[in-house]
Amino acid sequence: LVVSKMNKDAQMTAAINQKLIETGERECLKELPRAKLTECGWKGQLKSHCKEVIKEKGLEHVTVDDLVAEITPKGRGLVPDSVKKELLQRIRTFLAQHASL
Amino acid sequence: MKMEEMSLSGLDNSKLEAIAQEIYADLVEDSCLGFCFEVHRAVKCGYFFLDDTDPDSMKDFEIVDQPGLDIFGQVFNQWKSKECVCPNCSRSIAASRFAPHLEKCLGMGRNSSRIANRRIANSNNMNKSESDQEDNDDINDNDWSYGSEKKAKKRKSDKNPNSPRRSKSLKHKNGELSNSDPFKYNNSTGISYETLGPEELRSLLTTQCGVISEHTKKMCTRSLRCPQHTDEQRRTVRIYFLGPSAVLPEVESSLDNDSFDMTDSQALISRLQWDGSSDLSPSDSGSSKTSENQGWGLGTNSSESRKTKKKKSHLSLVGTASSLGSNKKKKPKPPAPPTPSIYDDIN
């Protein structure tokens, strides 16, 4: 069996992800944006956007999918640079620590 | 299942960076999703729009930023300039001065003028300075005990008759009205006769001059031999209040038996016997408590004893026997029959 590069990468990613979970680093990493994003107002912005969407769609008829589809791309874009940088830094540190899997 | 071991060190940085980016993207998407779920739940449960307020309410509770007002729009110092009407004297008093004014006005406060009045009356009554001092101490310490109104006195009737303070104050007074009858001794007793009951009047008249002053319409609280008034005046007052049978205490020594009211005397005799028994037992040693406590305003006897500051129990008994007619006790029970036991040796 020829292991394609892509496959290898995918495997690599999977392995890393697993490592993240195992060490509990993933949970730690999740906490970071939760606090930071609320603090910097990301959540507030997103909430007002939500209100618009809901008013548009009608309160009774809003579904999760609707919300996800509307909100997620906007949310991704709204993350402040500082938060992004910090997160990436922590990930890189983790990878460096666990260089030898 | 054990994962295949992979070495990251073999990967170049770009790959690492790519992986990092991927992980980051995952995290952000997780947060967004979580947020969406929260919002959706809020919408479906109905609390999503709860933190919104309508513009009208917003206007009502807006922060106030004017000079002289706090942020709620209230005026500072608003109550200082308010005036209240005193229920007692119907005067308009400033709010911040209202409490002290009420204290003076009703005469129930600690340093109210009533106490001062009583002190004055006391010093007139008694010719001793020491007793005044004692008295003052006691007065100042007892907010409500002595000089209060009769009503107040009834409320406070649980005051311990055995308390040292009471006997102490009674000790130095010569069996005068004030000592013997602390209940009765309010400022108005010795002064204005309208408020007195007949019993009080009688006992008052046995110990004080009682002549009514023309200008103040009040009874003289000085001693029975006060130089300002004559015996004739005193007699007149007594006849006026107590009827033609009333006599001056001073005149009593030999004539008492002739002149007292029958009914009164019987009551007195019974009282006397009661008093006498309590009197005799502890006071044979010669303590002066009982005599004072009973407040037998004795005529000549009392004046003598007053001067000497010593009251012999036998003297008081004799005195009481002799002055049956005029000496009416207000209360059937003397305030401090047990006190002699405490103060037996203090004389």
C-alpha cells in the first residue's frame, strides 16, 4: 500500500489532535478563546448580528442550521488579531513540546 | 489501539504552521458553534430579547447630570430645611432641631428642664446641700424614675424598692414629701395643685408650706415653716383643700387627737399599725430609713429631726401617732419597708 502524502498529513493531524485531547491541552485551548472573545466584545458583536438574523427570519422559525450558516463565517472573520495570535502561539508551543510523538 | 508513531521533527515549519492553523480554525469554529447553540436555545426559550428595554423606560432612568442634583435627580440636603410642627407646643421647628426640641418640650429627655425644675424644688424643700447633690446624682442617672408624670410612674412601678439608690436618696431626706413619695414627686406636684389628687394634696400639705402664690398660682414647696408665708396662710390653704377639719401639721402635737376625721383616722391607724410593725423590727437600732420612707411629715418632731439629721424610729412613731389627723399617707405601703435592713448601720 502506498501511503500518499495527503494521507500521511491527515494521519499526522489526527495524531496531533489525539495528543491534544489526551494531554488535556485541547480543553485548555478551548478556554482561552471563550474568555478572550467575550472580553474583547466579539460575542457582543455576534449577538447583535444574531438579533438581526432572527428578526429577519422570524423568531418562531429560526433553526440551528440557519444560525450556524449565518453566524459562523461572520464569527470567524470577527476574531480580533490579538486573540488569534495568542491562540496560534499556544498551539505552536504545544507542537514543539510534543515534537516526538 | 495504538497509533502509529510519527515524528514531527521530520516535518518542516510550514507543515507545522499549517497544522497549527488547522487547529486554530477548529477552535474558533467550536466557539462559534457553541455560541449559536446558546442563542438558539435563548430564542426558543424566550429569553433572548429580555435585556432590551423600550426607549420610554430608558428615558426615565437616564443618568442625571445637573448641578445640585445627584445622578438619580434627587436634591441634596432636602430635609434640612424642612420644618415640622411640634405636637406639644404647636410650633414649627426645623427638622434637624426637632428631636432635641421635643425632648425639652415634653420634658422626658435626659437633660430636660423638668429635672432642673425638680432640682430647684428639691433645694427649696430641703435645707441641706448634700442631699441636693445626692439627689442630683440620682436624678441624672434615673431618666424616668423620679420626676416623671404619674402615668410614667405607673409604667415604671417595677422599680425595685430595695435598690440601693432609692434608699440612698431617701436616706438624706428628712421624711419630706419628695423622699418618701418618689412616685408623687413630679415637678408639678409641689408646684401646681390642679393636677394633684386629694391624697397627694394631703400628703403634700403635711410636708410643705403649700401656700398658693398669687402670681404663679402654684403651691409653695418650701418647708412648713417657710418665712415667706404665715401660718395663717397655710391654714387657709389647708382648709381650702382639705375641708374645715384640716389642720396644720405644726399645730398638731397635742391637739391631734381632737381634730382628725374619723374615717381617715381609722384608715390611718390600720396603715400605721402595718407601718409600725415594719417600722419597729428593723429600726429599733435607730436607723432613719423607715421614718423617712413613711413620709410622716411631722410637725415639731420632724423639724427637730430634720435639723439634727437623725430620725429615731420611736420619734417617728410618736410623731405619726400624734399627727394622725393631718398626715395622710398616699400609699398604704411605704416604698421601702425592707430597706432598713440594708441600711441599718448607716446613720
